[in-house]
Amino acid sequence: MVTTSYPRPPLRLTRRGRAVVLAFFVGTSTIASAFLLSTASRADQPAQGPAATVIVQPHDTLWSIATRTAPRRDPYAAVADLKKINHIDGYVVHPGQTLQLPRD
């Protein structure tokens, strides 16, 4: 007995099948875009919660605190921000004093 195998005809979708596939892709893209847009809109919001603080230790200076807490930042700008946020007129800080750190 000899069996001959014929090539299968290509897959054909009915009108209803095409509508289901289209609805699937539209739904998937809608959900993906809604997710991406919601996470992108939250990226512009500033960090929430209490500001980070540091307690001044003996022999600490504004310069040492600025370079320790923001090592990649310009120390002059970091010291200026520390002074502004904490309402410090001079450059003197005292051990035990709590300083707020700038939010970067």
C-alpha cells in the first residue's frame, strides 16, 4: 500500500477569526500603552516622604558632610544647598545637630 502525502493547504482565517486576532492585538497594545504611560507620568513627580537627614558628628564640617553625602556633586554647590535648606548663615555646625539633605 502506497500512501501519498499531499502538502497541507495554508492556514486560512474566517472573518470571525480575523476579528478575534485583531481584537487580541488591539487589546494587548492598549494595555501595554496604558502601563507605559502611567509609569512615565510618575517619573516627573518628586520623591515623597521625609527628607533624608544626617546628624553632625564631632569634627564634621559642612564640606565633609557635603562630600560624604553627595560624592559626585560639586562640593561648593552641595555646601551652598546644605546652608540654604538648613538656614545656616555661617559655616559652623555643632555635634548632635541634625541637618536635612537636599533631594537630588
